[in-house]
Amino acid sequence: MAILLPRVGWPVDIYTNLRYNSTNIHARRHNWSNSCSLYTGSKYACVGFEPESSSRNFSIWSSLVVTPPEEVSISSEKKVYDVVLKQAALVKRESSNSVVLDVRPDLLLPGTIPVLKEAYDRSGEVCEEYAKTFYLGTLLMTPERRRAIWAIYVWCRRTDELVDGPNASHITPSALDRWESRLDDVFAGRPYDMFDAALSDTVARFPVDIQPFKDMIEGMRMDLRKSRYKNFDELYLYCYYVAGTVGLMSVPVMGIAPESKATTESVYNAALALGIANQLTNILRDVGEDSRRGRIYLPQDELAQAGLSEEDIFKGKVTDRWRSFMKNQIKRARMFFQEAEKGITELNQASRWPVWASLLIYRQILDEIEANDYNNFTKRAYVSKAKKLLALPVAYGRSLISPSSPKHSTLAKA
């Protein structure tokens, strides 16, 4: 069965690219990868190797990491916030145009509705398989919103797999360039396979900008060339690329509550903070695992200030210096979680539960690191199934809280 508007020169049999199983392979540290990884058979064939013909041109787009010489002194936080402002402006502009979230049959080619339904259903199956708690929360959303979130989830996981999945050894910078070119096609309404079709339909319905998607790919490029981070400013940018971007992708779909008095920018900033918090938590949980792969995702200057060296990380011995260092890192991650809390209540009520559940469960990983006496070298901190289940009613209760009044809200408009 041929997919609508396939790209010339690419296979168009959508079903040959949808195979996945539940093999428990290595999970990346990124925001979406809190379970086993997604294996999708041959779907990466078009990006994993060099093109057959050197005459084919693939678009290479610059991203946030490309900094002009005159802007070197600008902090990563400032660069990222510029993206936040852009996304917020897009949402406000679309909102003023009264965007309709229902399907408009006149915009679809004949015969494509069944294909899109299958595409979204498959995306939902993937989300259910690999992010069960989050998937459960999405069921409270409107059908349009939950399908769109599933489509974004699948794209993020597929992107993550490019540099940390079963085909990772074949991935090169040029392969990521081709994946970015494919992303351009998706946003232009030229999907390659069924999962792409779901995302292409999603970005056509919601005010989702392409920049966060491109920036996530930039994070994959960074992982190919970088294994050390001089300071938190560098690490912050990496965390934005691989996880903070997810928040910027999701807010336009989840929506802001009509009664919210918060600024659009502040809600986006809170969503960004949740992504940063999750990624910092991933990093702290996986110190030992990463070190065995020759990677250290910790600020080198702060390690030095604590009297620690790379050799200490590779030895993996818990000392008083290490405990002190970890306490400060955990404190920082919790500060980002606190910042994220401010924005969740401002989301559309039907969208709050999965976000609250994600925050409450993920934040508990920090508690487990502490319970392990800061031994994240040989012990993996994880939240038990019982604790996850206990967090769900708490998350649901918080999702019922209406946005704060202007008088009390820290996100209120001036």
C-alpha cells in the first residue's frame, strides 16, 4: 500500500518500515527513553548509510548550536530562551486565528483518512508499549490531542534510536543530515512512512514549529562528537537539545487552559524546565553506565571544585567528596522540577495528568539515588512499580487544580 505523497527515490511500502518488538536493549538517557528502546527493523535503512548516488543533495540546516563569532559570549540559557519566545509567539499568533483542531476532510486526499487512522493507532501502540504510565495519562486528552502527542513521542524515540539503538554503529553526521532532510519533508507534507504521516498530519493541525525538532537532531550530532562538558552552561544546552525540546514540541498540542492568566512564554519556559530536569535526572542516574562507555555528562569545572577527577569517575568509588558533589547536582535538578511545576497547572485540564505523573515519578529517581547512598556507579536508581502506581492518583488530583489567580500565580501576566 503506497503512502500519500512519498518522496521520490524512497521506498513507499509503509508496512515494511513499521516492525518493532519488545527486545530489552540499551535505553538512552533522554527524556523519552525511560523504558527499553524501540527497535523498528529496517526503517532506518534510508538514514543509516551513505546514499547510493553522490549526486543526491540533502538539505543541511543550521541549528541553535551554530553560533556566530559575535555571539560567543551569549549564554546557552539565553539562546534557548530565544527559541522559547519564538514558539510562544507562534502559538499566540495561531490562537488569535482560532485554529480548529478537528479534521477538515477537504484538506485530505481521497483515501488518506484510513491511512492516517492506522498511522495514529500504530503510534499509540508504540507509546503504550514503551511509556505505559504516560500513555495512560494521554487517554484523558481529547482524541485529537492524544493522537498528536503519540506522533511526537514516536518521532522523538526514533530520533533517539539513531545514535543509541541497534543501528547506532552505522550512524554518521551525514546520516543525521539526511534524517533532518527527511524532517523537512515531513513538515512539508511529504511523509516517508506511516509514522511520518502521523507527525506530518499533527504539525499541519497544531502550531508546532520545526525548530525544536531540528534542535533535537542537533543533540544527536553532539553525542557523536562530544563526551565531556566543561561547565553547566554547555551541559544545559545539551539537555535542551535532547530533552527540553520535547516540552516545546508538546505545549502547542497539550494547550494552555483558557482560564489561565499566565503568559504563554512562562508556560513554555516551565515545559522547558521539565525537560531539563528529566535529563539531569537521567544523567545523575546513569553516571556509572555512561563512564563505562567513556562518557561523562557532568560539569568538569564543578567536579574539579569538589576535588574530583575523571579518574575518580572511572574508578566508581563513593566518597565523601562524591556525596557532596552529588548533593549539589540533585539540588539543581530539583530546582528545575520546581520551576516546571509552576507551568503544569496552566495547561489544558485534559492534558495535565500525564505531565504531572511524569514529573512526580521521574523526580523520585533522585530520591532513589539518595537512598542508594549516592552510589550511581554500580547501582541503578529506579522507581518501583508500586511507587509509580501510588503517584498516579496524586498526579490526577493535582491535574484537577485550576490555574492560579493572577494574584497568586508566579506565572501571571504583568
